[in-house]
Amino acid sequence: MAAEILFVDDNQLILQCSKDLFHAKGINILTASDAAEALELFKHHEIAVVVSDNMMPGMTGLEFLSMLRTVSPDTVKVLISSYVDLPTALAAINTTEVFRYLLKPWNNDEILEVVKEGLRRYRTIHTIRREDESVLRSLAQTIELKDPSTKGHCDRVAVYALMIAKAMGITKETQRQIKYGSWLHDCGKIGVSEMILNGTGTLTDLEFETMKMHTFWGADVAEKAHLSEVARNIIQYHHERYDGTGYPSGLRGEAIPLETRIVSVADIYDALTMDRPYRKGYPDAEAREMIRSLSGEALDPEIVKVFFAVVPPGPLPCSEELSPRNDLVAAEMEAVISSGKPFGSRRFTLNTGTTV
């Protein structure tokens, strides 16, 4: 999903003028006539920069941009108003984290420059995000070295969980946190001895109690690392069961956080298909039947339905790139705007990520 630019205004003439301005640069922008329409676009598009009018029917631009702090925190926000309003400007800066506050009518060069600066800021944010993700993923892969039979497990769990989360309409930011939690769901195993992790026999009662502690140890690591509540929930509760017989807290049904219920399906499915020191992995068809049999017992039946709808049978190659290089996309758009002319003979189509 390529990074894109979005203009939000209830004035169709302004939207058309904005389209024409950027089209002359070889860039197609997304547009929405109100906040509700814009929020729908955020469900299906990665928005690098959003430029929103303030006074619109229904939700104001300030209220809309404030919501984006949760919906899409990396998006760079620009607020536009028809008149100087100091309280609105202060609220935009202090509570909504607006990047720029502009007045209508704007100068074309001014709006191009602001969007270019916004793309540069987004690129910086995205680059830092990728560096942080690289550290988290490397940590997960390092932990897997303690239990070589689980190599690639955390990556595959993340892929399956994201397929389910996307199909359920989970916000992109929550999907991101689900990815982090999937990578690190077993990070507490760093405190479990290799003798227990790699044993070929049935665990003793004492060994099982030790193994169960990895959920607490992992949650402690996550809290000290200031990971989000979503990621912490996955790490601490991924061994809870839908019927309440799991650990560490015996949570039942919807008392188990939604993100955890999603990852549990992905985790168990991948674990069933893996070779372990004490057993061979189950064939995919058999593993899927076992998932079906666990519906309503260990697993949320509604999420199991989504799993079967979106996860294809057979092994799933795990891509090295679990997120697109939107920092590079933003850099290319920034270069187009800076050039002062269309980008050669290319037509850079933002809302499809393709070129013609």
C-alpha cells in the first residue's frame, strides 16, 4: 500500500483545484468532502499527508485530525481555516499535533511547499519507525535461537494475524501493534531454560509452571520497553483460552482482548504445522481441522470463521518486507514537487501505487 496525499474539504471547487494543482506535478491525490468520508479512506489507504478544512458539516477538521492521532498517528496533519482563530490554532498545535495551520485562500506555491515539507516529515517518521521495527523483529528472532525449532514462527504468526485483522477492519495502527505483539509474543521465553524449551518428553508439573511464567516475564519486558497496550496484551494473554481454561489469568470469551484472540488463532495454527522436538508437524489439512475443533473452546469462533475465509491452505512464505517502503514513496513525491515540473514522462499514480 503506497503512501498517499489526502485533501478534505466540503467545497468541491477547492477539491478540484487541489487535484489540478498536483495533477500538473504528475501526482494524483485523494479527496473527501467530509470527515466521515475521509475516515473511510484511512481504512484502505496509507495517508502520508492530510490537508483538511476546519469548518465542515458534521465533524470539524480539528476534531477529525484529533481522531487521526489514534487512527493513523504517522500521518502528517495540515489544518486550513477561512479566518484567524487563535483558540483553534492553539488547540491544533497543542492537542492535535497539527504540522501546519494555514489560512484560505492559500497560494499554490505555499501549499506545495507545505505538502513537500509534510512528506519530508512523514519520511523521517517512517524511517525511524522502520528502524524501531527492525530492532523489535531482531529481538524476536534472537529469542527464537533459544528454541531453534520455532525459527520463523513469530514472522508467520504476524502474517496470519495481520490477514485476519485486515479482514476484520481493524485500524492500521492497531494492525501495526498486532504485528509487534505477534513478533514478541514469546519474548518471555528468554527466561525459560533450553532444557525445558527443547525437551522431547512431557513437561513435569514444575517445568510446566516455569513455562507458564513466560507470559508474565514477557509482559514485564514489554512494559519496561514502553510497548503499547495492544502488544502487551498479546504477550501476556496469548495462552488464554476462549472457554476460560487458559493461563495466566483464566480469562473467558470477550474478556480476552480482541487482539489476543486474533493472534491466538494464528499462533496455534502455525504451531500445529511446525516440527517440534517432541513431535512432527501436522499436515496442513489436519491442522486446519484441529483449528475448527478448537472453535469455541480454545479459540473465538468468530475469529476462526475469518481465519478460514482469508488464510489459504498450505505453507505461507513469509516476506522479509511486512510493510511497504513508504519512506521511499514519500521521498519520490517530495522530489516531484521540488522539481517544479512534471516528473518526466511518468505519471505517478498515488492511489494505486502504479505508474503508467
